[in-house]
Amino acid sequence: MNATLPTSETLRAALAGLLEGEPPARTAAAVDRLIATYRGTTPTHTPVLRDAADAAAYAAYRMPATFEAERAALGALADAAPGWAPGSHVDVGGGTGAAVWAAAATWPGSRTTTVLDWAGPALAAGRDLAAGVPALRDTRWTRARVGGAAGELPACDLLTVGYVLKELTPDDRAALVAGAARAARAVVVVEPGSPDGYERIMAARDLLIGAGLRIAAPCPHDGACPIERGADWCHFAARVGRSSLHRQVKGGSLPYEDEKFSYVAAVRLPAQAAPARVVRRPMTRKGQVLLDLCTVADGLRRETVTKRRGAEYRAARSADWGDAWPPPQREHRQGGAERERDPGSDA
Ligand SMILES: C[S@@+](CC[C@H](N)C(=O)[O-])C[C@H]1O[C@@H](n2cnc3c(N)ncnc32)[C@H](O)[C@@H]1O
């Protein structure tokens, strides 16, 4: 692994540095307030992250998880567009910069990066966190309101919108996604993996397709989602190793948690969506693996991969929820975006 690339370990170390000197009681109180706000009614009309303590609390409480979810979504885009790497990245509502870390972990090499957010303290915390990581040091942290009547978004190769749509009104969401479709060659939107997060992703997906972009991931096609609305929702899980700092801030004793997320990656560049995607945690039985797939030809279907299928069986045994099926060749990812060995994984 290239030591200069940001990883969850580098992020963890940077977060520990950010919280150094912050009285734990103050951080815990700020986390409680954030939890109450995020459970309550959003959109908000003013920034939720009001000061340095709020921003530090958000970073410690949420950023390891949003980083992993965004890294998984960007990884799926990278698999669909082998050989492509963004030369410029705009992270809209980027806060403390989780998607900037995720992009740098996915595509090694330099690019111009701009984070837009209306919360100055979040941008300041993001800048501090990134200061020790060469790949992130030149990021521009720009205070800006997004959505609605806000101006056009800057033209870029990659535009990310991570965990932001919930904070906007439906009109602002639509305006933001339409603006993203105009500005970027690849747009990646990530939301919590809840029924309402999935609905916001579906609305964004419709707008992106309507604007002429094609779906690169997670869907294997640009057609209607085969999931029965109201009965289920498309979401995935990213495993997040929990540091003692993280456990201290969030409570709980497990060494990991699973961040549930929904996402869409849409492009106007050459890309090939996976023929199918694993949409549930695979089930391993004696001599067989059961894969629940979303496919081009048959919509949702279960595939049973038996031991007799040799290499395919071995691939199925290491397949994970959210993976493309069959597994893509990953040489193009130069080692940087290969999945880090998951400390808490039982695989
Ligand atoms: C839940 S945080 C997500 C931060 C980051 N994208 C991540 O994935 O960790 C939502 C971010 O959106 C920003 N935001 C919400 N509404 C906004 C608006 N109208 N204009 C600019 N930023 C906004 C917030 O300040 C906050 O930083």
C-alpha cells in the first residue's frame, strides 16, 4: 500500500490530533446535540455545525463512517471506469472533507479539489485534518451556500454530494442535483441507507438520467429500479473500525460498526456498469454460496454458486454485499484503492 495515500488509519490519527486538548465532556455534549439535530427535522436554515467544538464532534462522531461509505461508492465508480481518474473534484456540502479523503484513497495522483460548505467551522476542521496528508494539502476549503438560488457549481471531472440532500428542501435538492449534472463528468451522491435516504437517491438518479448521464453504479442499468417501493430499499454497508476515541465519543464496545448507505454514481464518460451487483450479505452454506443479485436481464434474483464452479465459487466466497458480480479486474486501481484489510471483519 502506498504510504502517502490516506487510509482509515491516517484519518483516525488526524482525528485524534484534532480532538487533542478538547475537553471530552464538551465533545460529548456537542455529539449529543448533533444526534438530536440529525434525528429532528432537517432541512435547517442555518448551519448545524456552529463552532469548532461542533465541527470536531462531527468529525469524530461521523467522519470515519461517511469516509468509508463514500470510499465504497467511489470504488464502485472506479471499477466501472477503469483507467479514468478525476483531474478535478468538487465536494458539495463537503463539511470536514470525508469525500476528499475518499477520492484520494480511490485515485492516487494529484487533482485540484474544492470543498464547498456553508459551515465555516467544518471547513476549518477539514483543513486542519488534511494538513498532515500530502495528497490533501492543496484542497481549497470554500464557504458557500449550495442548492436553490445559489449560483452554478464549478465545472469539474468529479462532483460528490455526501450526506447532504437530507439537509436541503426538496426544491434545493433538485436544483443541486441538476446543477451537479451540468457541472461534472461524474456525479456521486451518497445518503444514509434508510428508506428515506434511498428515496432521495432514487429522485437524484432520475434527475441525473434525465440530464443525460448514465448510471455507473450501483445499478447494472439505467432502467427502473426493480425493488418494490415501500417494501424494501437498496442500500449497502461499509465496515468502520472504531478507535477508542470513536468508542468514547459514540459509546458502545464493539471494535467496529456497519455504516448503512445508499448511493448513485452517474457519468458522462466511458464507463461500464457491472453486469450484476450483490444487494444482500451473501450467505455461505456447506459447498455453496447464495448471492442475491440485481441484474440487467432478470432484475432481482438469487444465484446459488456451488463448489463445482471452482474459481467462481472461490470468488463468491469472498464476495461481499455491494460488490459487482462477477468481480471486476482491479489492476487499474494501482493498489491504492484495494480494500484495506478490515480490522473488524469476520471474513
Ligand atoms: C451531514 S454533513 C456531511 C458532510 C460531508 N459531506 C460528509 O460526508 O461527512 C452535511 C453537510 O452539508 C452542509 N450543508 C447543509 N446545507 C447546506 C447548504 N445549503 N449550503 C452549503 N452547505 C450545506 C453542512 O454544513 C454539513 O457540512
